Amino acid sequence: MERTLPHWLQKQAELRPNEQAIETDGGSSLSFLELHEQSKQYAACFEEQGIKIGDHVAVLSSNRLEMVIALHGLSYLGAVAVLLNTRLTDEELAFQIKDAEVSCLITEDNFYVKGEAAIQKAGLAYCPIVQYHLINSHKSSPDAIRKEIILDEVFTIIYTSGTTGSPKGVQLTYGNHWTSAISSALNLGLSQTDKWLICLPMFHVGGFSALIKNVVYGMPVFLMERFDEHIVNHAIKKSGVTIVSVVSVMLQRLIEDLRDERLPEHFRCMLLGGGPAPKPLLERAKDRAIPVFQTYGMTETASQIVTLSPKDALRKLGSAGKSLSTAWLEIDAPRGEIGEIKVKGPMVTKGYYKREEATAEALSDGWLATGDLGYQDEEGFLYVVDRRKDLIISGGENIYPAEIESVLSGMEGIVEAGVTGIEDSRWGQVPAAFVVTEQEILLNERDVLCYCRDLLAGYKCPKEVHFVEKLPRNASNKLLRRELSAFRKDV
């Protein structure tokens, strides 16, 4: 028997039709009823484009009000939203569009050319592009609007890179997103006055999860197209924002922008994700009485799965907390010792799209082997030591060295390449490349960087290139990325 719920947006339109659902930093605003009605009209337009139940529809967009409406419109049709990172290159987007078997692309004017180029490079015979400003329908609602949510159905596919360098589509069901939202409320609490500010990109699970909380809780959100520390602080002070999701570099900029000011008492949660936070940053936030709650999660867990509760925030500074009430956590090591973090719960993905082998490797009896390292203290609080063995986290963006190495290896003159993260005062980490070249071919750093910029998103491009005679490897010929930093020259 299928597990179902009333459609979350339609339900909020019934319960609180005239209450604010979304306001933007540009001054726009929609009630839950208005959001519902506009989402139905978008769904009708999508239906006229041939989109139907189960179709994979790519969304290439910044944090715009139209993106929110489009995503709900797709859910009214039962289509699957494939969320694309706008910072990716045409080639990277083409891979994901083809891999996800996308039948249509929804985008804004700013990304039309990029989307069109990606579709062409994906070699798709037919994939219409729907631009927000052209969305128009003679009908106010699709022929068959879905009034129920089937919890076991896939709602989103969000790509995450893997250690092989090949991105994988994480399938997240309505049930995954629903449980994530409910679990967060059980941990952080829920107030009638809450308003959640979204400044993380909604194509990432951290930003998208706040959008789900909007319609599950019936809570207003303040939507920002891009992060701006001054606007965030102003929204907290003047627009009643009570919760903000950030990564470390954002928190640092918010504190700097505050100068000697403090946040108002109604602000109750700075939810900090995107990797372990530097201890000095947490101390600075503590000194300013900013309520920072560290959290641990990933795309595969539909956002947070471990979060520090308010009562322990200051006592356990540096900890990610304990697993949420609907989840399990275990460490592949004795208590107090570092081991691999494993998690289980109804928010965990059903698997990677068309990646049976990778799914079987990551999931066993419902347990997700995260590949991340951490330990639990004597009270069971999780401390994350490292984010996946070779993962680079730059300003909250996940960068896998193998993906960059794969691109570098395709350059004429490069025999082999290794990539590791190096410390950066602004972004936390940035990638550095170490390459072995053919003796008869002369390459310089500029050549390599220009090559990378054509094939990789800007945040993935190496910030340094070092030419070395050989790469460090172990007895099994496995690349030892952790030893690459010793080969940096003139630093």
C-alpha cells in the first residue's frame, strides 16, 4: 500500500491562504494561496510542453521566486526535478543532463545560452527549453493535478561528485525530504514567529531543504538570489528572520559586517553546515552571542542528519551534535576513537540514479557509509574530523580531486596529475594541482589553468599548479594525496 500525504503546498493554501509564504530581497512577496495558484499555472504550461508523471526535468536557475514556483509546479505533475548547479561548465552540465535522461530544461534568461549549449553537447535529439518569462498557459491548472504526495516516489535528483571523478545523481524521495523537515523541527523546535532565510543555492540540498520546510511547516521564508552579508544582517534585524542556514565563509562575513553590533534577541539559530568549522570562528560567534548550531549531513541524507541541539550549543562547541530523533549514527571504531561515520534513517537516499554498483557500495541494510571520519565523545556527541578522505570543501562547495585529475589527465603533455586541498583564509580550502609532464613538451601554469577554466567550474579550478617529477604513491601504486602538499614550491 502506498504511503501518501496531502500535497504540502495545497494543504498550506487551505490552512493559511492569506499568510505570507515567501518574500524576497527584491521586495516581492507571495501568500501560500498565491504560490499555490501560480504553481498550478506553471504546471499547466509544463503539461502543454508534454511533461508528465515520472519525467526528469532539469532546472537551471539561481534563487528566484520563479524557481520556487516551477519546482512546486513539477510536483503537481509528478515530474522529477533534476537540480543543476549554475556554476558548472557546459561540459559538466551536459554530462548530468544526459546521465539523468532529462526530457526538458527549465531556466531563466541568464542561463539560456549555457543551457542550450549543454543540451547540444549532451547530444539530445529533443529537449525543449522553457524560460520563466515565456511561461504562459491558457489554463489555470493542469488536467490532472496531483493532490497527494506519494512518499516513496522520487522528487529530486541532485548530483554529487564521487571518488572516481564521475558525478552521481542522488535520488531523493518525497519521504526523504518530508522526514528531513520533520526531524529538523523536532530538534530545533518550531515557533509561530519563525522565518527562515535562504541564502544557500537551492540547487544544493542545504538551500532546497529550507524550501521544503516552508511548505511542511507553513513557515514564511526570506529568499535571497545570492548571499550578501549586509542584506542578511538587515533581514535579521528588520524583517523578523529567526533562522539562517550558512557555511563557514558566510558566517565569517556576517560577523565582520556586524562590527560592534549584536543580533536581536528574536534570532535563535545560525545553522552551520558545509564541513567542520574552524574553532576560532566558533569562538568569535560565541563571544558575539550568535547562536551557532553545527550540523552534519550531505546530499544523500536530504540535508542534516546530525545536529547540535540548542541546549548543548555552547557546552559542546565544535561538535556536530547527535543524530536526529528519526536517525541512527554509528562510528566504525570504539567510542572515542576515529572511524568512518555511518548513518541510517528515513531521510537517507534510496540510491544513485543508474549506479547500482555505487549504490550497493554505499548502502547496506539501510546504513549509509559516508566515507567521512569522526568520533563520538563519552556522551555520544559526534565530532567530524574530516570530510571524506580526499574531499576539498571550498566556501561550502564540495570538490573531489579525482574529477579535476580526470580533466588534467586529458591535457596534451600531462602524464599524470594529483590534486589536494590547501588552506585558504577566505574559502577554507582551495584545490592545488601537481602534474607530471612529458619531457619533450613544455607547459606552464598559465597553460594548465586556461585549460581547466574551459572544462571546470571556477571554484574547481586549481589555484596553484606545481610541476613535479613524480607523484607520491604507496606499495599498491595508490596516489597519496595527503602527501602532495610537501611538493609545493616557493610557498
